Amino acid sequence: MASNLQLGLSDPGTALIRELIHLHGFAIMIGVLVTSFVGYGLTVVTFSKQTARTADENHLLEILWTIVPAIILFTLALPSIRLLYAIDEIVNPTTTVKAIGHQWY
């Protein structure tokens, strides 16, 4: 049940909504981790007295900052796609609604 000062999402009514809430929490967790990691890196680089003269041609660093975001995106995309297809599936409908509309009449 939703309340006035509620910070999170309301209670789920179905299993699919429960999975959506878990996916939301997972995405927020990944976002917080990435933001804190980038913030820490910026803080270290800003307050460091040393200069990185060897970082001009660091192939391992270039490979890592290309592959790590791809892995993060795949870890977010796979559960999202699985849940998207689960939501789209209609198991056994009990009611069918046929809507007919005429436009510009």
C-alpha cells in the first residue's frame, strides 16, 4: 500500500510487477556503482601529484574501458529483454475486447 512519504515503489500485485521492481533495483544498483567508481577515479586523478606520462599508448586500458561498459550493458539488457518477452506473453485470456473506431467522420 502506498503512503504519503513513500520513497520506493508501491507493493506489487503480480509476479511480473515484482520482477520489474527487482529489475529497477538492479539497474539503480549498477548506476550507483558506476557513478561511485567514476567519482572515485575523478577524485584520485584530480588530487594526484603525479602525471601519467605512460598513459598515451596503454592498449590494456583502452581494451578495458571498451569491454567493461559493454559487459555492464549486457548485464542490464539480458534480464530486461527476458522480462519484456514475459510481459508480452498472453497465457489464457478470459476476456476479449474489440474496439472499432472511425476517424475524421
